[in-house]
Amino acid sequence: MNESESLPLLLSDLDQLTVPHEVVVADGGSIDGTRAVAAAGGARTVDAPLGRARQMNAGASALETPWILFLHADSRLPEEARNALGTWLSVSALDQAGHFGFSLQGPGWFWRFIEVGQRLRERLSGLVYGDQGLVLSRDLFEAVGGFPDLPLMEDLEMVRLLRKHGGVQRIPAPLPTSPRRYREGGRWRGWLRNTALVTFYLAGVSPKTLVRFYKARGQDARRPNPGTRPRKPILLVFAKDPVPGRVKTRLAAEVGPDEAARIYRSLGRRVVDQVRGGPYRIVVCFDPPEARTAVEEWLGTHGVEFHPQSQGNLGDRLEAAFRWAFQESDRVLVIGTDAPGVDAKRMEAALRTLDEADLALGPALDGGYYLLGLRDPAPELFRGIPWSTAEVLEATRARARELGLEEVLLPPLRDVDTREDLMRLER
């Protein structure tokens, strides 16, 4: 239900699954373009009444495969899980079912605390969440009658039914899922709510009673305010019109201004092409303002918006760009055009860190950074920084500490500023 942001990530994972498969998206009435996203990702969409049990049953009815894997749209199926799934299927009988380990995306002790609690609950009660995925044969699915038509706890009740038919085995790999439900209502409040609901369920309280205390995600999304649209993350790409003598001046001193401009042009197009198609809006912040046409011809307009940079030093221009972007979104990243290792996967990783941290930084090997991401406005972060020096990263980190921002460092990358950088890239 309204999963246009999360679904592309899961579909990308499933596309790399080596087991022959078909993907069906069971849609509960989305209005945000989820169906188009599913089609673009090669999935088939079926309509279903809103509700996890009914949607999963509808999805299963649309398939004729001997095995069925149920996943929530905000989960991921990384390489470790894909490999473990293939191994498990190769040795499992048709009367067996399996689930993955519980894992929440993003760094932070709170998510690890919840994971430990679920592992203990799983060990003591044998019950697992729908967030852990469920794979079982079609024969077994039909033998238990599919998911019970319950408004809540359908996953735990399904596991109870499967335990009467041989149980559910643990597939030795985690299945990362989004912690957004905890963030939306407050982390501690969400944890207390879920713990209380499971406790009352295990004590025998009917799910039809418990659902009154649990607001399903998407219930209010059927009637959006006119003119509203999903607030996708924004990826800002800072770029200059590649005019000889105005770009890559350090490199130009070694290879000449024309060659430096050619290299900058090639790097910029490469970076923009590599980040296209991610779960974010790409906005190229170009300079000078009158160069829009030239920059559009250089970088291409497919999937890209263009916004002129403001005046002032780099800090002023970054501050203004983030101020504008936070009017449109609640998570904002910025990159340059001279780090050829930047791609969509790194952008997605940076966005995941912002599920927990305030600041994501991608260190460049020259002392600067190739990426900066924020989940809340922090204009002071760009003030008083010694731009164009080897102190940019450390000065930014020091300012973040002063502002009380929790940071996460991404893997470092090399950008291209000198002939030596270029030679390393060519090698």
C-alpha cells in the first residue's frame, strides 16, 4: 500500500535472485504510483482488499509456482539472504516452511536492542514476525488454508498453524526491514505498543480486539489532500558548466584547461548516469545560472531536474540548496561530479543511514567529502568551513559535534583533482 519508494529496492534485490521465480505485487489500493513502479521493475500486480492477510492470499492465488515466498515491500533481500534461500530450497521437502532472521535497517543501538528482544521471543515462543519473510510450498500453504483472515497478528497465527504441520525452520541469514513504523510514532512508543500487542495476543486476546490499538500503515493515504505527493528523498548534484579554465583548475595546471574540462565533462556524465533510477529525486544544482541549456545537454534530462545555484562561497550555496530541498523533502543528499565511484547503491546506503543518524558523510581521500546527507535542516553545518582544503571533512565533523548531530561515515572514495588521481582511476 503506497510503496513507491520502498518497492524499487526490493524489486532490484529480487531481480538478482538466481532461483527461477515470478514476482507478484499484491496492491491494496495505492495512489502513489506503486503499480507503475511494480511494472517498471518487471513485477505483475494484482488488486486485493487492503489488509496483509487478504493481500498475501490474493498474491498467492495469482501464482502457480511450487514454492511461495512472502515479503513485505519495505524489506530487502540482500545477497546473503538470496544465497541462503537458494540453499534452503535445494534441500527442503514440500512439507517444510522457513523464515529469515529479524533485522532492522540502519545503525544504532536501539535497533539492535529490538533485534535481540525478537530473537529471545522467537527462542522462547517459536513465533516469528511477517517482517522475517515466510517461504513454504504451495501444498503446505493450501493445507493450512492460507493466511487467517485476521486484521492483525496474521503472521503469528500463520506460524502457529504451521507448527501443527511440522514447524518453521530458520534460514541462516537476516532479512533487513525498515524501522519506519518505530520512527513514525516514536521509537520507544512503537516498541512498547508492539510488545504489549504481542503479549496480549499470546495471553489469548482476540486480534479483532487488539486492532483497535494498532493503526495500519496507509489507512489515511486513500484520501490525500489535493495537490500533495509523496515526499521522496532529494539527491542534489552540484555541477559547473564544463568551460575550460573554470573547472578542475588543479588538474588543468598539469594537463591543460581543455583536457581538464573534457575529463570533468566525462566524469560528470558518468556520475549522473550511475545515480539515475534510484528511490529519490535527482536535482542538478548548476552554475552559472545562465548555463541551464548547456548543462541539460551535457548531463541529459531523463529523470533529472535542474535548479540554479545561489551566489556566495560553496558553504553559502550548499546552505541555500539544502534550505530549498527541505521544503520539498525530509531527507537530502548532496554529491559532486568528480568521484567516479559514486552510484545508486551508495546513495541508497546513505539514505538508509539517515533512518537512524542525523548526518551521513562520504569521506574523499583528499580530506574533503564526496557525499553529505541530512534528515533535518542544519544550516550552521556549512558555515566557517575552510573550503577547497584538506581540512573540509574534519572541520565539518567538528561542526557536527558542536551541533549535536549523530553522524555515520560511509566508505571513502577517491575523487579526481590531480594527474595522480586520474592515473589511479585509469589503473
